[in-house]
Amino acid sequence: MMISPAKTCNNLAMAVSLSSSISSPKVSINVAVNPSASRRYCVSTRSMILFSRSPARSLQRKLISCIFSKLEHLTECSGHQKIITKLYVPALERGVMRLGATISVILVIIQLTSPVPLPGWDPSFLPPAKAVLYSPDTKVPRTGELALRKAIPANTNMKSIQNSLEELSYLLRIPQRKPYGTMEGNVKKALKIAVDEKESILASIPADQKENGLAIYASLIDGKGGLQTLLGYIKDKDPDKVSVALASSLDSIAQLELLQAPGLSFLLPAQYTNNPRLTGRAIVEFVVEKGDGSMFTPQAGGVPIKAATIQVVLDGYSAPLTTGNFAKLVVDGAYDGMKLKCTDQAVLSDSGINKSIGYSVPLEIMPSGQFEPLYKTTLSIQDGELPVLPLSVYGAVAMAHDDVSEEYSSPNQFFFYLYDKSYSGLGGLSFDEGQFSVFGYTTIGRDVLPQIKTGDIVRSAKLVDGQDNLVLPSERL
């Protein structure tokens, strides 16, 4: 290998390729200087770095040339003899080996902490889908309760308080050293807004609910699971107590927000004003029995039961037409005695119900950050669009597509979605996200869903709460 010695060793930057291999036999490195010179040098080493064809090759040559130029005073071959003299310098061998190992470690650390982009790669052209589907930190609600809280249209101050506290849910997932300092800052921020904006928060509550709202507000500030208590648990660095107090505070916030949002915050398109609609929240209770006479097994153990109860919260704030049609079907008894069928990812209602039962409802999806739903339009996850009510939650309830057009939902067929991360992108989003009208979530009986088999029966379905929010076609807002 011909290497011209560097004229100087000052300010030499050295980079060793991570792909370089090491050979263990005792090998000689033959180094010959410019043919016009009369000196040749060589060092015996126990290891030799085999240079890769990389941009760092010239720098590697400079380093070796620099090392060998320092050896000139050690030995010199005879004037014009073209023979190679071998110098055995154990101390230098160890030094070179240590230097190579040190440089390799440094470069590994640099590569891991500051990866070098591939040539020609421009991050500005990274499709939004990469950020959504492949980011492990995608903050999509993972429970029905969280999704329902986020969907409430409420006072902006309350939303600021909620957002500060919701962040704690993600911080608590950090497995090792939890950022209690950040948590404390979030709670103090929420507490300050709650105290400073008390009048604004309570002013958004209807007069007939003021007393109830004031009691919930007091509980949020100083209650057993309120913000002051939560702040104390964070200072004690007790993650279990923090989690319990956080859940209590978020529940109080949701109650206040529901009082602040007594109806729809947008107008429905004129062509749908004669459809049933739900102007708030409602709860449907299903009683399910096994078709073969067997029993359901409670998740927490106990005595097997013949009939299991499933409760679903309907969100009329985000899907008023879909929930209105569904609630009316429940009131009319359309699902009583209906059979269920199962797939790997869903429990579906029987598609054999008379097609004339129920209204023709367009696909209805509220995009995150918007104030009204989109109709007859799916969301483009690849463009970064996410729904307020995501499908990627175990126990999400949605309408099936119409047989004729996917721009419409089925008049009566619905399904419970059995979210499974193995069927999702790395960001945890279902590949069907944004394609169906999600209108509610299972809040009681999620443990029953995986036990349901094809042929099991819905013995009854009842609207147990929220009847006042159901507006039928004969009524007007």
C-alpha cells in the first residue's frame, strides 16, 4: 500500500469506518514513501485495520503517515536498497490499538446520538404518514374514557386545564425515571388557570346547573382527588397515588365540561335536519346471552353468569346524525333478540335486519381540531388527519358501511371494534382508521367482548340515559 507521509500532523481529523474489520494474525504493514526518497518504514502489529472504501480513507492514510513519520529517528534502511525493514515496536502497537479502539467507541456514540442522514435524503419531504403511522409517540386516545373526554366541546380554559393534565398520562408511562418536575409544572399551570379563571369557567354553566357546577369545581381544586392533592402526590414521587388522583381530577373536569356543553356547537347541513339527532351524550345498555346456553366468565373471577351487561356511551357532539339514528333504533327495539357474529377484529350486529329500518345516514367523521363533522368523506391518515373519535380503541363502536356506497353508513348494522395492535401501524393506528363513522365507546363490559361468539344474542338494548338529548324528526331545535 503506497502512502505519502503527511507534511504535518497538526489539526488532523480522523474518522475510522464502523464497517472496518479486524484481523488477529501478526501482520506487517509495508509503507513506502515517495520513490524519490531513500527511506522505507514498516511496523509489525498484532492487529491491522482493513480500510474500507469510504470517504474517511484519505484521513486514515494521513493518520498512518503521521505515525510513521515520527518513526524516522528509530531506524532507516540503507541508501538505495529496495528492501523493507521491519520494526517491532510493542509499545507503539499497543498505542495504535488503543487509539483505534477509542476512536471506534467515540464514533459509535456519535452515530447513535446524531445519526448522519443518507446522501440525498431531505427530511422536509418525509410524508406525513410516516409521522403518524410510524411514530411510537402518536398521542391517540387509548381508552374510550379518554377519547370521550377529549371530544367534549367546552370552555377554552377548561380545555387548557385538561390538556395540561392529560400530558401526565403519557409521562406516567415512562418506565424508569419519571419526570416529576415536568408533572409538577403541568399541575401548577392547571391549578393557576382554574383559580384565576374561576368566573369564566362557572359562567359557561347554565343557570339551573350552577350549584352542581360550583360543587364540582370545589372538588377539582381542594377535593380528595383534586389538583392540590395531586400536586402533593407528585412531590412525594408516588406514581400509584398520582395515577389515582389524576383520574379523579380528569373525571371532575369532564363533569364540568359536560355542564358547559349543553348542546351542539354547530349547525347540521340543511338536507339532514329531518333526521333523528343526538345533541349531547347518551348511554345504551346491552344485555347479551350465549347462543349455546353456556356462561360468561367475569374477568376479575367469581361466579359465571348467563347474561352479561355492556354499556356504550354515545357521543352526539361528534356524530349527531349517526348517534341519533342509533339511539332511535334502540328505543324502537330494533336490536332486541338480534344475533351477533364475530370476526378477528369485530363483533357485528346481524345484517339480516330489515333494510327499511333506520335512516340513511352519510359517513360522519369529526376531524381532530375541527368544529363540525365531515360528511361522505373519509380521512386521509397519510396527510396527518386524525378523527376526534378514533377507531383504534378497544371497544370502539361504529356503523358498518352501506351495501351500495361507502359514502353512507348502514341504516342499522353496527360493530364493536376489537382493537389489536398487531393489526396496526407502528404508531398504534388501525389501518381502517378514518374510514368508518365511530359514534361511541364501550365503557362497561369490555371484558365481555372477547367472550362473544357467533350466534350469541342481544337479549335487550335500552337507552338508559340521555333521552332528553335525542331529537326526533317531528321535533325542532
